[in-house]
Amino acid sequence: MTRITAWRRHPLARYAVLILALALVGMVYAAFFQAGRPADASLAAGKVDDVAEGRSLFVQHCSSCHGLNGEGTNTAPTVIGVGAAAVDFQVSTGRMPAANPGPQAPRKPQAPWVTEDAIRQLGAYVQSLGGGPQAPAAEQVDPKQGDPGRGGELFRANCIQCHNWAGAGGALTQGKYAPNLNSASPTQIYEAMATGPQAMPVFNDTTITPEEKRDMIAYITHVRDQQDPGGFGLGRIGPVTEGLVAWVAGLSALVLAAIWITAKKRQKS
């Protein structure tokens, strides 16, 4: 007992206790962090070799812009932490690999080497670099399980400023633009919200929950199938085209009316 008391009074005792406490906190944190951490994309898919295959594809097709280890270069940003969802969106839409530098990468046909397996493998490798959003499951993007009414409210509150109420897209600043959503699959719409490509902000699960994302997907796909009972849709761009058509049609009608009235007066004289 006397020895224990002597150790407690030693000048280094407080530091030893502090180091022990920090070590215990670190071990507890690591245990909880690993328990709650989502599985790696390759392990979740059941194919451990996906990471190795994905690295080979990355070095061959992506490293010239994004760096050998995804650290980024002067040409393109880092991909560390962007997740498999960003890879699936960018590559499946043909935006990556980028053909030419510019303010925004356009949607284009996929490169010849791009397949579903290649996208999965590339996503698994990028996921292994630093985590990030993973590609959604099929039930997360099923429009039939969503509420288009609720999704319309969310879409009008968060998206129509750029994408138009019908997802027709529109121009932004500095040569950028919000793309038309008619060509996007439900998975790509979800991934765009989760990753925020180009000028789009990130709508993570705290801002818009997965269920709300599914509702918005249901609305977007529902609008595609709507008819235009009032006449021509005019691209559904909005009041700009409608006003232009009204102005041209109205002005043309006035000009024709003036010509007709003038011709009638000449015939009477």
C-alpha cells in the first residue's frame, strides 16, 4: 500500500494517468468507428479483386489528369473521398474521361472500354482511397416506391432555380449550365444529388434524406410522361419561350392586320 501511495505521489504519475486515459479513449473510439463504418464497395459487392482491377483502369484512363494516386493535378481535382457514387455518375454519363477541358464536362457517349464491370471496379478503387458516397441500391431509386407529389414540393424548393420545373435545364454563369434531366436514369439523379457534380451543390442525407431523394426521382420521371393538353410544350423552358412566341405571333398578327386594312382602303379609293 505504501508503494502504491509513493507511485501516486511521483511527479510523472499524472502524465502516466493522462497517457493511459488517452489510449483508452482512442481504443474505444476506434472500436465504435470500425463497427459503424460502411463496408468497402468491393467487399459489399463480394469481389475483393475489384480494387486491384479498378486501380489498373484508373492508372490507364484517369491518372493523367487526376494523378497516379488520385491526389489531383493542375488539370483535374483529387478524387480522394468522392466515393463510388461520383465515379458511377461521371463515367456512366460519359462526362469522364473528359474529352476537352472546359467550364463543364458535357454528357456524351461512353468510351469503348466503359462497361458495368469497369465502372464497378473503378468505383471500388476510388472508394478505397478515402470513402465517400456509395452507389445507391435499386430500391433507393425506384420511382414506383416514391411520392411524386412530395417530390415535386422538394424539387421546386431546391432545384427549379437551375433545372426548371420540368427538369429542362438552363444556363448558369461562366459558361456552365444545368443539364436537361430527361436523359438521366434514376440512379444518376440520386448520385448527382449525393455527390454534387460540376456546379451543383451536394445534397447529403442530412439535407435531403434518401426517402426524399426517391420522392424527387419519382416526380422527375413522372413529369417526363406528362402530356401538354394546352398545346405545344415549347420545350417546357418557361415564360421566356412562351413570351417570345406570344410576342412574335402577336406582332405578326398586327402586321398582317395592318396590311389587310391598308389593302382594303386602297380598293375602296
